Amino acid sequence: MHSIEVTLAAGKIEGFCDERFRAVAAEFERNFRDRGEVGASVCVSVAGKTVVDLWGGMARRRDEVPWKRDTLSIVYSCTKGMVALCAHILESRGKLDIEAPVAEYWPEFAKNGKERATVRMMLDHSVGLPAFKTALRANGCVDWEYMTSMLANEEPFWVPGSRSGYHMLNFGWTVGEIVRRVSGKSLGAFFRDEVAKPLGADFFIGAPEDLEPRIAPISAYKPGPNESPSEFTQAVVTEPQSIAALSLLNTGNFDANSRACHAAEIGGAGGISNARALARIYGALACGGTLDGVKLVEKQQLVRMSEVSSATQRDATLLLPSRFSLGFMKSMDNRRRAFGDRDSAIFSAGAFGHVGAGGSVGFADVEEGLGFGYTMNRMGPGIMLNPRGQSLVDATYKSLGFSSNASGYWTR
């Protein structure tokens, strides 16, 4: 292992890197020098061993607070992967049947056109509730009972199972309520007790107040003057009743930087973590579901976690092609689209994980025993990975001997 210490224009990069993965360290540094990174962390584990653990830049640039080893940040939809993991843990233990009707666990949900919805449909974004048609009350997003009761009463945008559309925030309340009802614990408590605490991973769905000094605020991406808006952005701006607009704007005042949202268990986008925790959790999955004596799922469950469950040429929310397994993103290569946006997130064919808004990502590659995590506090362009996160993923696969991603997957 090589210790890394690089001085930047603001802050420095610290940590360590196995010689085999020096390309990851080089791209991490390049992100700061050439791609506008402010503060970030990246971590890679192979066969349960950490081979890259780097952090750097500024957590709070205005206050000149550096990004430290234990700095945390908002990871947005990377949280969805942890919520999905909770459901898979319950199924692996025989307490939940993902193929069962939602009504078996949440009877109040089975109405207004949702009577035949299944848990699978919640996990693969086809249940038809990507947004709320009904206007949400102010600060409703921090009230679990309110949000789940509103979802139970909503009419779906489509017949459940007939289409696929990314459930931006609502994924956390649909799948999360199933976890709560089956386990008897709140989503955040179940995740803490069964995943984060046993693995020693700093990932929180509902963060205690004493963590606030460690949390780096997230800053929004500001497009350049010559940058064309995506179809998703155009829909948000020009079609106020579109799924895109409602999913982003009718959220009950979700504010990723507020203490209220940090404390609430917002499973669709409210997780707080760092790269080390993401790599640790996904690394456990990559090692067959068990790491250092902590069993998350049986090996056979990993097949269900990695197989594609829904795929579409036009996601009803994101307005571009998307592919999902049961709660996780699969490799999505839109780089050569003739029309529309080209946002992508490219892994190997067997990998599964989740991107967060702005470009954070965590994933597992079981064939390689690979766990990967990247987090940051300055959002990048697009809906999927941007050049900062993808460059780190690419460097990791190249370090493992992979040669090309021209097929849409990293292959040897």
C-alpha cells in the first residue's frame, strides 16, 4: 500500500492506494485539478480487502473546512440501494416474498387502481407512483406516516407493472414501508441494526444530530451558458404537471442540506455516508453476501439482486433508456443515442448498485469481488454518472484487467 498526500489549490488528497490501482488515485486527483471537484472520497475493495481509500478537497469551502477521513455527505439516490438491500435481507431470511401482492403486507395500499401491485413492482420502479399528483403539504417529507398514507391513497400514473418510471423520492416510502411492516422496525433502525452497525459502516438513513459537524453540505450543479438542457430539465421547466416536474418539485419541501431532512428517514434520497461505507457494504455483497462474519444475504439472493427486472427505451420519469434489477441500477449505456440525452452509468454486465444525484455511486461486482464507493459535495451534470464518477469506475475496471466498455459494459 502506498500512502497518498497531494496538495491541491484548496485542501489536499490523503489516504492510501494499492500500487495496482494507482490509476484510480490519478483520476481522483484529476477530478480536482481538471473537473471541478470540491470535496470527495473514493474507496475500492477487492475480495474484502480495501485497495483504495482516498479523500480530499474541502468539505465547506466557504468556511475553509477540509474534507477529512470521517467526513460524510448527502448521497441522494445511493440511499435507494440500501433500502433495496433491507428488502432483500428480509426475503433472504424468509420473512418477505418479493413476488407477493403488496396487500399482504400493506392492505391500505391496495386501492385506487393498485389492488394488483406487487412488491417486485415497487422495487423495479414499475408500480406507477413515481411522483405525487396530489399537492403535498409543506414539510410533509419529514413525516413518515403522512407520506405513506398519501401514497396509499394515490392513484397510479399507469397500471402497476405496465410501464417503468424512476421513483425518485417515493421509492424510499414504498419499499421502506414494506420493510417497516415486515420487520417491525423503522427503515432507518432496521438498516442501522442489520447492515451499518454490524459492518461498521458510516451510512445513515436518519442521522443523529451529533453527526452534523461531519456532514459536508451539497451544492447544486450550475450549467454553463452554452449547455443545452436535458429533456428531463425541459419537462421540469415547461410541463408543471409532468412526472418529471412533479417528482422533482412536489416533494413536501425536501431539502438535502436541512437538519430536518437529515434526521428524517428519507429512503429515496436522504442517506448520509462516504465512499468507505459504500464500498464496505457493497463489498460484503461482492463477497457472496457475507463479510468478516456478518451475513447480509444468502448467496442465492444475489442472483435476484443482480438480474434485470425492468428495462425501457424511455423511462417515464427520466425520459431516457433505463435498466433496473430489484432495487438497483444496472449498467446503462446511452452514449451513442441518436436522439435525446446520453447520460450513462457503465459497469460490468453482472454489477449492480445505485447512482445518486450529482454523481455519487456505489456498486458491487460479485464476479470480481469488487465493492466500490464514490461520494462528493459538488453535484455534476446529468442524471446518471458524470465524468468524475465514471472516470473512477473506469480506472478501477482497467486496474482489474478489463479492456473495453465499448459494448456498454466493462469487459475483458
